[in-house]
Amino acid sequence: MLRRKPTRLELKIDDTDEFESIKKELEARKRQRDEAESGGGVGGDSVGGGDVIGAETPPSASTAVSRAELINERIGFKPQPKPTTLPTLFGSLQF
């Protein structure tokens, strides 16, 4: 087995800036979604907005479907429904 030298990854200033901008954008979307679900904004909501992972609510059926769709879209999976007609299940059997 051939061994290769470890890959060195360098963190650049541009990478951290991009990460911070994406993080702020996601927090803003979460705050907007929380405000829309609650029917209005709460003044102290920005304190809870920092805990994105722990502040998740139990997913409902519609949220679970949309979450699955988001995951499928992110990974590039496009599910194709399987045909359920008899000829497709058993092939073209001729007697």
C-alpha cells in the first residue's frame, strides 16, 4: 500500500469572512422563520438566535418532508418513483 504525505489545509482570511457572512445569513433566516411561526417578533429573540443547533423544535410532518427534500437537493439525489403496474413488476411474461 502506498502512503502519501498528509495534506496541508490553510485557513485564509477570505474563508473566515465567507463563513461569518453565511452564518449571519442563516441566523437571519432562522429569526425570520421563528418570527413568522410565532406571529410576531420578540425583542429578546436575538439572544436565542445564537444557539442554532440546540434551539430546534420537534419536526412536524410537513417540516420533515421539506427537510428531506432539502437534503436530497443538497446531495444531488433525485428520487424516481418506481412503477407499480404488473408488466413492470414481472416483466413481459408470455405463456
